[in-house]
Amino acid sequence: MRMATERENPRTTAAAAGSAKRALVGRLSWGLADQAASSMSNFVVGIYVARSLGVTAFGVFSLAWVTYGVVLNVSRGLATDPLVVRFSGVPDASWRAAVARSSGTALGAGTALGAASLVVGLLLGGSVGPAFACLGAVLPGLLLQDSWRFAFFAAGTGRKAFVNDLVWGVALVPALVVAARVGSVEAFVLAWGASAAVAAVYGCFQSGIRPQLTGAREWLREHRDLGYRYLVENVSNSGASQLRAYGLGAIVGLGAVGVIRGAELLLGPFMAVLMGLSLVTVAEAARVLRRAPHRLGAFCLLLGGGQAVAALLWGGALLLVPDAGGEFVLGGVWSSASELIVPVTLGVAGAGLGTGAASGLRALGAARRSLRSQLIASVCYVTGGLGGAAVAGTVGSAWGVAAATVCGSAVWWLQLRTALRERGCSHQNPIPEVRTS
């Protein structure tokens, strides 16, 4: 009897391993599908605005866009990053209770920061102020929609996140048509945000959960050891992009901001993946950490290296696009943006490599190390972007950012290597689930 059992054990182990791999592939596939949907929405909005409004107005829209990126990362740091780290793959009851408070925190952050953006926009006036005022009006819906995506991936139900992004994309089509008829930056900002609000409401029906604004304080208190560090880390990341955009506008002009954004749009699929990477990779890295800690480093290397190679291949393909095709996509922005394809591609590839290490540090809960890495990378980014702009204008800024991103990626990997050694992630010394750094 014992002999039969021993013979069956390898088969059982192999079957379990195969099942786990299929589940991982399934979750990653839905993650890629969701990122494709998100990428397409972002790409369509950017292209539509660039073609409809021209370089200068597109620069104004881009300032609103990067400001949204800062606010989004505030919400993620406080609400959804702790959710993904601590509630990925947990029992349904625990997940539902956590999501109610996490989504309430995201909605509260959108309301508070939206009110601030509205006031700032009204005070600024001019060509930029109205765009910021409209951004403030739509921030609650934008942040709530983003929180549902994180929640679904934490539960391993990426299909729901994909469907939610599809709803946003479908609602975006008529909204953009109306905005194009109005023909202003403000109309496009409202169209983009209003369609996100439709998807945010649909997320409530998908999950069967109502955001609990009253639970935000409790959520922040319980997860302050991670949340506030992730807040600083995230804001330093998106804040660096914002400072670079504002500085570039001041040094070179608003048109330069539009040109940089146009070049980034050409790398749209990978930029969207980088912005929303934590939707899939942190949750999966946390699962790897629980089940096979010694494989975490290899998982992160495969993740980051795969993104870097894909970005380089995409950038190489863009170099072959004829001017007629580029002008059809970007209109008058193409002629200047096409000169930046090489440095922007290198920057995205460097960032993609670094996000593999960042996911590992997040899964480990090594908030101090990830914060240190991000602060160093952000300083490099701002210094390279603005220093390059001062020396050689828009092109110099693009090359400065490319160099800075590669340097920042090296910092991320050095920190992950040290963290893995500290946690004892090896075959001989597997580690338990880690909650704090």
C-alpha cells in the first residue's frame, strides 16, 4: 500500500504543478488582455486629441494627463497597493471587506483631490485653468474605476477587470465624438472622465460591493506601515513626470510637452502596461512568494526582461513607419515626435526592466527599499529630463530621461537583490508570507 502511494505522489505533484501553471497563465493572460484594453483607450484618447487640437492644445491636455497620473498614484499608494500586497488570493469574505474599504478610500481621495484641482483650475484661468477644473470634476470616477481593476486582480478574476475596461472603451466612443464637435481641451477631459465614471458604476454591479467612504480612515490606519510609504514612492514617480512636463513647458514651450507626449503615445501599449503593472505582477509575485519563495527573483527577471525586449522590438518597428502613416495617426505632431522614437524607446525599455524588480520588492513588503529606489530613480528622471532640455531642448530632454531610466532600473535591481538575501529566498531557506518591511 505504501509503495502504491509513493508511486502516485509524483503524479499528484506534477498534476498540481501543472494546474498551478495553467492558473498562472490564465491570470496573466487576462492581465495582458486588460492592459491591451486600457492601452487602446489611452491611445485613442491621445490620438484623437492630438489630431483634433494641434500641438499647443495637446500640450495643455498632456499637463492635465500627467497631473491625473500624480493623483492616481496617490490613490494607489493609499488604497489599492496595500490591497494587492495583503489581500491577493485570500478567502472571499476577507477580500470583500477589504475591497469595500479600499474602494471607499480611492473614492474619498478622488473627491478631495478633485475639489483641490477644481479650485486650482478656477484660480489659474487662461488656457490651462479650465482643463484642470474639468479634471477635478471627473477625478472621483477615474480613481474608483481604477480601484476595481486592482480589486479584481487581487481576487484572481482578471476577466472582470478586462470587461470593466471594455465598458469604459465603449462609453468613450460617443463621448469623444461629442467632444470633437465642441473642439476644446475641456470637452475632451470631460469625455474621458465621464466615460470612466460609467465603468466605475458598472464595477459596483460586477463586484456586488459598495465603496465605504466611512471605512477609509480605518483602512488608512490599518495599513499605514505600507500605505504612506507607497504614497511617497508613487507620488515621487508620477511627480517626477509632472515636474519634467512643467519644466519642459517653461524651458522650451507647451508645444514641446505635446511632442514628448506624442512620442510616448507611439509606445502606448508599453506605457500603459508600465502604469498599470501592479494590477497583475504584484499579485502574482505575492503568490510566488507564498508558494515558492526561491523562484521570486527569476519570476521578476523574466517579467522585467520580457517587457524590455518587447519595448525594443516595438520601437524598432516604429522606425519603419513611413511619414504618411505617422501623419495619419498623429497629424502635425508626427514630424517632431518621430525624432524621439529611439530615446523614448530606450527609456520605456529601461523602465520595463526596472518594474520587474519593483514588483518583487512590493511582494516582499519591502516598502523602505522600494521607496529608496523610487526616490533615487525620480531624482535621476527630473535631473536628466530638465538638464537635457536646458542643453538641447526637446531632444535633449528625451535622451536625458532615457539615460536616467536605465540608471534607475539598476538601482531597483540592486535593492531587490539585497532584499532577497535578507529574506532568505533560496531553496534551502524558504520564507513565509511577509507583511511588512
